[in-house]
Amino acid sequence: MKNLKKVLFTAVILLVAFILVGCGSNDDPMYAIANNPINEKAVFSFGETNINFQGEDGLSYWNIRANSTTTEEVYEGANPTNYDIETTTNGGTIRTYTPVVYNGDTAISVTFKIYILPEDTSSLTDEVAFIAFRYSEDNVLTLIGETYDFTGIRAYAFLENGTVVDIYDEYENQNDLDSYYAMFSDGNYDIFNPGDDGFKEFQAISTLTFSYDGNDYAVDGYVAGASTAGRPISTKDANWFDYILVIPVAFIMQLFAGLMGNNFALGILFTTIIIRTAAWPIYAKTNDMSLKMSLAQPEINKLQNKYALKKDPQSQQMMQMEMMQLYKKYGIGFSGCLMPFLQMPIFIAMYRTVMRITLEGGMYVNQVANTKFLGIDLASGGADGFNLVSLLLAVIVGGTMFLLQRISQKKPSYAKNTGAQNKNPQAEQTQKTMKFMMYFMVIMMAVFAYQSNALGLYWVFGNAYSIGQTLFNRHLSEKKHAKLKEKELLG
């Protein structure tokens, strides 16, 4: 039973690790959006044989991955031999290339245009041949629940006379970028599918346009099916786990946050206290199991010594029967070892709530809008780039978790002389495994806390509460043990 309990505890730790690691979805590339070549990299004379759209102002593209991350890549492939041709009114030609780029073994198509001047350049006009765009990281991908942000897109007008007009630059020089961004439209794009039956999955946004010189031009953009933090909390997109645990926990969090100036940190604090207190009976049951095991340990050791040299099936069967009688005598049941698993759904619900409640599009996002706490921005973290505050918070998370583990593993006074110190090789190996798992858990939590300040703060609050809970329960256990021992002696 003792070894079984340790195995179950180890399984819980591994399950936590699996859940947290699993929150980072795969990084397979899904789509690519081109930063169209501009200036001399996109306009060429008639009959030009040295067409080169690489290098500065040349072709680059944004790789959009399934885990909702993006990276800009520079095109280094050969010039494609195939392209579509569109002839302008003055005889110029627009070539549309769609080369295939590779990310690992994954092939992705990327589309861009160049302009070839006509052979006769005597009657060229300043009519617009086409509009091309160069994008920033913030607007190639929109996470579910968010509204599309056009900030950072630079639009270029390619005129029939070969001139390339930087439209953004013109409006910036006039100090009128509001008018520039007013030319963009998301076409009333809705984050929900028709019928409001859930957030839209990973897909292109076909309604993005740019209006210029009386015409509308398509703008490329994608919406992600999920962010690294998860999906916004909404009844319109909830699964069974959300309805049973996440939404109730989120309701409590937003309730207290809303009462305190929409303060996200205070919402986390009071929700942690309430949830951990509500789960106290589970913790107490686990603690009670440890107490009963300590009382039974001397007799368990005697029984193990009795059959230490008897390895035949009949003797082993007798040992199991006597062991079951001991467990019955002290009220030790298998269900007690399963108590830690009952805490897992609550742990996961708190984790998901903290990570998702501030995501745009969620139904409680306004109630947790104040994400500042003691100079810490809970809406950011190390995932956004190196952050000293996030690093310090992660160190505190690791420190409090280490302290909690040490206190939890420290034997109470009544368990120090039970004979359990005469460890066999198997027991020593189990102890080494548990020690390794302790360090693994500390490091893992610190690493994940660094990614999100909100998650780090939640774990600091939770670890501090658990330390106090452990010390308090240990004091109660000492008193309860003394009474049980006295009762045992008196019969």
C-alpha cells in the first residue's frame, strides 16, 4: 500500500506535466503570408532577364504555425518559372508568382506580384496597376476571440508608369494615420461561426480589404483556432469540462475581481483561497491516510520481516491476507490512495481559468481588465520576450514550491521511530525517484510560470496557501495521533 501510494503520487505528477506540456500545441507550419517585394525588387523593364526579388525590399514571408506562433522568413529559393500574367491598359504585365517554400518537410505556397513595364513607355500613366502589402507580426494572425488589428500593415501602390507609392509613408508624413487605417476594413468579421455555435477554427479571413483610388483590394490574414493559452471562456464555445468546472471557477474569479476594481490579481487570490479551502476535505482525507499508515507501519514492518525469506506462493498469499487484515484494523482503504486524483480536475480548472479568462472574446474579460499588480503586468510574461520581472516571479514560484515539497516530505515526530528507517533497496530506490520527481516538479512549474505572469502569481498564492495548510494539518495530525495512540494503549 505504501509503495502503491508513492506510485500513484508519481503518476499524478507526471499527469500534471503531461497536461501542462500538452498546452503547447504542435508547431507544424499551416500557412504563409508574403511580404510583397517593393521598389526595384518588384518593378522591371520590358525584356529584363535578371529578375531578382531577393535581398533588401525583396520577398519575405510570415510562417504561420498550428500553435498560433509566427516567424518571418526570407525567401532564398530559385526564381519560379511558372506564373500567371495580367496585362494592364498600357501594355504592362503583372506577374503573380506562387512558389512553394519548405519548413522542414512541409510545403507551403506563398503568393506575391511583380510588375513588368511595357515595351513602349512613352504613354505611361499614374493609374494604379495593383496594391501590395508588407505585414507586421501582429496582423498576420489573429487569435480566436480577438478583433483584427491592421496596425503595422504598409500598403504600396504600384502605378502603371512603374512608380511605387508608399501609401503608409504619405499619410504618416501628413500626420494622418487615422485616415490611413480607415481605408482598411474587416468586413464586420465575426469571431463566431454562423449561428454563434463556437469560435471559428484556423482559417483565412476572406473579408479583409483595403480601399484605395475607388477600388477594394484583398488583405491577407488568418484567425487561429486556438492560442497557446487556450480558447476564450464562453458558453458559446464551451465543452463539458468548461461547463462543470472552468466556467464556475471563472465566475468566482470575475466576481471578486469585479468587486475590487476589476483587479485580476485579487480575483486570483480570493478564488485560490476559496477553491483550496473547498478542496480541504480531500487534502484532509489524504492526510488521514498518511496518519493511519504511520500507526500501522510498525506492524507492517514486522509482517514484512516475518515473510522476508519466504518467497513461495503459499507464504506470499498468507502475507497478503495478513496485510489486508492489518489494513482493515487501521481503516486503511485503497480509496484513500485515490484522493490525490480528485484534486486534479480542480487544479486543471484553475490553471485553465487563469490562462484563458483574460483572452479577448471571453465573457468575463471586462471584469478582469486591470491586469497590473505590484508593478507586474499579468497579461504578459517571458513568452513575449525576456522579462526580468517574469524571471523573478518564476524564481519565487520555484522557491515556494521547493519549500512546500520539503515540508510535505518531512516526517512528523510520530513517524520518525516506526522502524521505517530500515529501508530495503526497493524502498531506497522509491525514495530516490520521489526526490527526482520533487526537483522535476519545481523546475517544471518555474519554467511554465516564466511564460505567464498570471500563472506565476496564481502558483505563488497557491503554494503559500498549501504551505500553511500543510503546517496546520501537521499540527492537527500530531494531536490526533497522540489520541489514537492513547486509545490503542488503553484498548
